[in-house]
Amino acid sequence: MSMSTAMSLLVSAAVAYVGAFVLLLGEVVLKRHWRRATLVLGWVGLVLHGAAIATLWLAVGHGPIITRYENLSSYAWATAVIALITITRRRSLKPLGLFLLPLSFILLGIAAYAGPEVANMPPTFRGVWLVVHVVLYFSAFGAAAVAVSASMFVALPAAVRSMHMAWVPEADELDLVAYRYGGAAFALWGAGMLAGSVWAYSAWGRYWGWDPIETWSLVTWLVLGVYLHLRRFFAWSGRRAAVLLVIAFALVLVSLFGTALVSDSIHSVYFS
């Protein structure tokens, strides 16, 4: 019963996200006065989504960190949270929701396809450091999603933005948003790796083992660091910085979702 309830709530949340996206599209592109309805529908979807996570959590007895369904749903929720906060607080950044909301319901769609299931928490997957590790990675993903959404608009040719996308904020504003959220993603990702190392020592007796997921996580963090370094010390900005950040986000996806599917890793149980 709890499984079906969780799935129903998840599907309802996905529908609400789609509805919020459609309203936001009309608000941004067609200049409709739908802001209140957009935000209400988006926040309703977030509440339903949170209820779906909580329902499954109570049913299986552990947090949403083990199965593919649980992880995809959690990352989708983190993205939706930061998307709604962003478009609620700053009207000028509404267009970012046109990337962030679809990202949330695409992740939810894949999660729904995988389906909820009962999976026992392995003995090694316990302790406060695991909780800190996971929460930091969820937060880092949300920050990286905002950064790449801004970067994708910056990467477009100026002629395209001015002639066909007049509703997009100025490139300088988007560039600054990408820089700030990219920095937040770098800091959160690094802290997440550090917390994961402490947890790994208590779980497996070592801080670092060059496991494929650990290695890809380190590569992702280093690329984010290169992006920040080039911006800070070599004055990179605009399209070339945006393209590098898009590449970094692709590595984020590989690190979090791809590596566990194709490699033999002691971490693979978390995305089974």
C-alpha cells in the first residue's frame, strides 16, 4: 500500500512540475501574468514530492539513498527546491526554471520507470557522516544545476539571444549567477567528498581507495576547480567559461549516475 501511495504522490508531483513549467513558459515567453499560479503549482508539486519521499522512507525504514528510484527522486527534489527558491526570490532569473523544472521531472520520470522497491540498508551504510555526505551531494547537484542552466543561456550566440530570446536576462547577470553557483557546487562537492572519506574509514577501514565512483567524483571536483581558477585568475567569462561549466555538469551526471551503472564498485549498491 505504501509503495503505491508513494508512486501516486510521485506521479502527481511530476504532473505539477510539468504544469508549473508550462505556466512559466507562458509567463516568460508570452508575457502572461501567471506568476502566482506558476509558483503555487510548483510548490504544490514540491510538497507532493516530499510526501512521496517521506512515505517510502517510512515504508522501507531508511532514507532515500539506496535504490535508483530513491536517488533519482532525491536529486530531482533537490533540483526542484533550488529552482523554486531561485525563481521565487529573483524575478529576472525566471528563465532558469525553463531548464531546472524539466530536469526535475525528467529525473522523476526515470525514477518512476525504475519503480519503488524495498531494499535493505547495508551495514556499512550507517552513521551521521553518511547523512552529511549524501545531503552535501544533493545540495551540490542542485547548485550545479542552477549554474549550468545560466551557462547554457550564456553559451548561446549573442545574436540568438537578442533576436529570438529577448526574455533572457543580460549575459553579465547570468555569467555572475553561473560563477556564484559554480563556486557553491565546488565547495559543497568537496565537503561531500571529505565527509564521504570519513564515512568510508568507519565503513571500510580506509579514507580513499580509488574506487571508480571516488575517482570520477574527484575528477568532477577538479574540473569545477579549474573553472573557478580560470575565472578568478585568468579572467575567463562569457561563452568559453559557460562551455567549460556545461562540461563540468556532464561530469557531475557521469559521476553520480553513470559510473555506478557501468563499473564494478563498492558504491554500486547505492544505485542498484
